[in-house]
Amino acid sequence: MMPFFYRAAVYVILLLSCNAAYATAESMLVKDKQPLNSTDKLLMLTPPSVLDKKLIPPSGDKHDFMSVGKYLWPNPATPNGLPYVYKDGMARPGWETYGDYQSLDTMARAVIKLAKLYQNTHKETYAKKAIELLRVWFLDPRTRMNPNMRYANAIPGSHEGTSSGVMHSLIFGAMVDVIPALEASPAWTTDEQQQLRSWFTQFLTWLTQDKQGSKESDSTNNHGSWYDVQVVSIALYIGDTTLAKSILERSKEKRIARMIEPDGSQPLELNRTLSMGYTLFSLSSFCRLATMGESVGVDLWNYETKDGRSIHKALDYILPYFEENKPWPYPQINPLTPSDLKSAASMISQAATIYHNPRYQKVADKIQSQADAASGTKH
């Protein structure tokens, strides 16, 4: 590992170069991002790798993932812009291009789409492409990512990485859910399947036992519940149902009872500048945990504290703001995006089935229509 003073110097130089390019960050993002809006583009996608980044992590090893916080901006009070300052809800243009976040997201989204296409069509072309992407990111010693997020969500000029960096690997949870579909393909060998599970076993060990990785478990807002989602998803993928069940049982008191009020509100999300967005984001983590709980006999859907805190109550809390167009009384500096609306519609539609509530489905349909109108698509 580089001496600290050298790492600090390199870090500042790299950040200054990033600041110099700040004015063109938005155009760079559009130019560099590989769109995944068609099957052909999925199949032509060049496999992303952690080696693609131009920056070198503080460890000196490009196999280490690195990223910067979404809401961090150059400090206007210092000549070099360091340390970066936090502006809640205000995403700095081009933040995804710093390090590996965009590459990881591109890879994982592609694997998810391809695995689903393979599951639905049984066409080997889709499986082979998904497997190629997995090999490059996780298995090939020349290009693989090291199984940790030690340098994720860095604060330039202050922290080389933070515990909240695990939020930048959330998509792993959705990805490992669909990877088993690829096991029907002859292109995905038993040895490679074992290698990938081994990689995620090491990653899970870092998440749950490393001081930095496990610290996020103590978060009392959506970071904590999404940490649980990631741990449970990976635990189920590698076959550790004991750990998955333990986390899910613990989430009753540690998450639902502490994060949701008796009226269904989530105060720590309401304090955000994007309070509606984060309320929905947090609620979706609870629904995700409840869905996974079904597979190991943990019923979170119907769990309720003595004073009435529950997922059901949290869903009821948000409904009037969509159903009746009731004004949202908390900060929301940007409108919900079509993606936010689609996610909310899907979540509430699932809840309609779980709770046998046609009112939920009616609201879900209304939100989906709003999302379609906002994005200019037909549902």
C-alpha cells in the first residue's frame, strides 16, 4: 500500500483534475454511458471492468472498487475545492463517472435484463452474454473486482471511503436474485458457478465482519434497511439461510419498530430534502425484505408492534398523496422521476396482492399511468 502522504497527494491531484473537467461532466456522462434500452445494445455491450477507470484507488490496486458520494460538491470556501461538502438531494452532475459506479451499474443492469430474457426465451445468446459480463467483473483474475467496497462513497479531501459506500453495491441484491436462472445454460459451468458464489461469500464476509462494511448495519434510516436487503439477498444466493433468517427476524425490531412511526411515517426520511422520494425508497426496502422473508418463513408483511408500527401502516401513510392528490407537506426539492413512480407503482401493486386490497391496485394503476405519461411511454 502507498504511504499515506503519497496517497493523499495523488488523491488531491486526481480530484483537482476531476474539478477541472467539472464543466463538461454532464456531456461526458451522456457520451460515456452505454445505453441498455434494446436487446441489440445489450448483446453488443463491451464488458465493463473495474480496470476501466482512469483513477487509481488509494490502495494502488485498480481491482479495488472506488466511487464518490452522489451529493458531494467542491468546497467553495477553499482554493482547491477540498474537502468536498454535502448538499442533500443535490446530485453533482457526472458523479457516476468518478471511479467504478457507472461501470458496476451498467454491468449489473445488463446481467439482470439478459438473465430474464434467457429465462423467458431459453435463447443461449442471452445467457452467454450475461455470463461473459459476470466473468469479466467477478471471475477473471486480470479484470475482477476485489470483494469489498472499502473505497466507495469517498469524500474527496476527507475520507478515502465510507461505510455508506455499500449503498453503491445495492444492485448486487437484484442481480444475485436472477443469476440462478443462468445455471440452466451449458455455457455457465459448475466451476464458474462455485467461483461466483465464493466471490460473494467473501463479499458477504466483508459486509458483515469488516469494521467499515458492517458499520452500515447501525444506520437508522434507509441505509440500514437496504444494508439488510443486500446481506439477505447475498446470503440466500450462497445458501446461508441461517444468516438470512436471522437478519430478517432482527429487522422486525431493528428496522420496522424503529424506523416506522405508529401513523406510518418515517421521520428520518421526512427530514430529507427529497422526503417523498426517500420515504418511497425506504418503504421499498421493507417490501423487499418482506418478499425475501417469505422464502424462509419470516412474515414481515403482517408484523406489527404493539403500538401499530408496520409495513402495512407505512403503505397506508403514503397512499392519500397519490390517491387523492393530497399535497405533500414535506420538502421535495425535485419532482419524482418516472423511475420513482414506476417503482412505487410496482411496490403498491405487490402490496395489493399481499393484502388483498383492490384500493392499493387502483392507486398503483394511477401511479403507473403518471409514470407512463411522464416518460412518454405506453404501459
